[in-house]
Amino acid sequence: MTAERVWTGGRPLRDALLGDLAWRRPGIFSRELVLEAGSDQVARLCWGRWFTFEATAESADGRWSIGRRRGAWLRGDRVVRDAGSGAEVAEFKRNWRGKGVVRFASGAEYLWGWEGFWSPRYFWMAEDRRPLMTFRAVVGFGREYTMEVDPAARNLPELPVLTLLGGYTMVLISAQRAAAS
């Protein structure tokens, strides 16, 4: 599947992020990652080419592109743009320890953190340090990440972008860990 394909199914993430949630690759060599809520596919990340940081992120809520900021390839900052207009929606900066902050054009900010060593869990949290969305890598043949969403996160207008950016970030973390081992 190519990145140009438009998302046609699913419910808004606010209504779909219930029960068992998992980001999964449909195939071993797939350049796609799909968020499943039970048996429903509710969101997708698709890398159009091999060895690229640019991904198309889509759900019933909209379509975005996620990638590096032009001219900032050494810093590793990520930017989320509306796929239709190209307008910047959010900027995500991670520090060398893996923690970071995403700042939305609306002014909202959320922190990215992690805890644990052998089986770390990563999460988006509000300024009060309460986890809103938690991600954990599942050990196995293909890449899979479980996800949990706090009920308080369902009312956030930034929920779709946080969900998709979280899945995208987990792929980068897995690639960095694989390269280091």
C-alpha cells in the first residue's frame, strides 16, 4: 500500500480507543503500522519509501505527515503537518535521554516520558505528570506495541495527533534500540 491512499474506515479515535489497543505491522517487511482496537483498524502510519523518516499518519479524524524538520536533521526534532494544507500542527523535541515535549500550534503542550529498564513503558503525560497514553513494545517476531488510553485523554482535541505521533515515536525507539544492539 502506498502513502497516498486515503483512510476510508473507522470511527473517530475519541470513540475507538477502547479495550485492547495495539499497533501492529501487517507483514514482516511492511512499511505500514496499523492501530487495532479489538478487530477494528482505527489508524495507520505508512512510510512511502524504505529508510525514510517521513510517514503519513491517518485516522477518521484526519491525515497528517510526520517527519524531520527541514534543516534540523542533526537535532532529531519531529514536526507534524496537516497533509492537505502543509500547515504545521505540532513540533516534537526529544532530548538525548529520550524524554521530550510536543508543542501544538494551539499552544497545548504534552510531555513524553518513559520508565522501567527491561520492559520500559513510554507515555504522553499532561503537565501534572499524569500519564494520558501509555505505549509498550511487545517482544516477538514482528513489531507490535500495546497502547492504553486514560479516560481523561479522550476529551483532548489533540488526541488523534498524540496517538499517531506516539506510534511513530515507538517505531523510532525500536529502530534505535535495534541499531545499538
